[in-house]
Amino acid sequence: MKQILIVDDSAVIRRVARRIFETFHFRTAEAESGAEALAECQKAMPDVILVDWRMPKMDGLEFVGALRRLPGGDSPKVLYCAVEGDAGHVARAKRAGADDYIMKPFDAEILRRKFIQNGLL
């Protein structure tokens, strides 16, 4: 069973995402900031990370950059999640090391399509 880390400062978003990913048969873990997520990844590297852009302490871009510098940090698929969808923002996320981009709000079908496109389902 694959492990996903859901990183978002909104408890509601984490709860909704967790329920969706559990229907995909993923084990789920959660973090409410990039700093907390980085600590989780240092303990055990997940297979997939869904990470929000705007968070306290360490935002999504900072987290992805730090993750990719960790031993084994190049292995998880990182799906960057934000409300902003302009091309410049997507390009910054990809340069930081994100594998793909998901716009908020999302639902189970949007996540299912992205996961299939990325070879995760």
C-alpha cells in the first residue's frame, strides 16, 4: 500500500483529501506546515506528497526545495496544490521540484485523473 503525505494548513482540506486518498487505498499522513512535513519525511519518506503553496513557517515552494535535497527526497512524486494557476506560478513549482500541479478546489475525480496521469493509480 502506498503512503501519501498531505501537507496543508487547512484541517478541512487535509480531512477531505485524506478521505479521498483512503478510497484510493493509500495510507495517509498529514502535516499542517512545510516544516512539519519535512520532519515527517526525515522519519519516513512517503511515496507521494500533496503540498499546498501558502502555509506558515515554510511554504510549499520552500518545502519542495528542501525535500529534494534530503537523502531519498528525489523519490516521492510531489503534486503541488494551489488556488493560483497562472503559468508563472506553475513554472516556479516545477523548478522547485514538483512533478505536477493541481488546482483548488479539487474533488475525487480530479485527483483520480492526476494520479492516473502520474502513474500512481
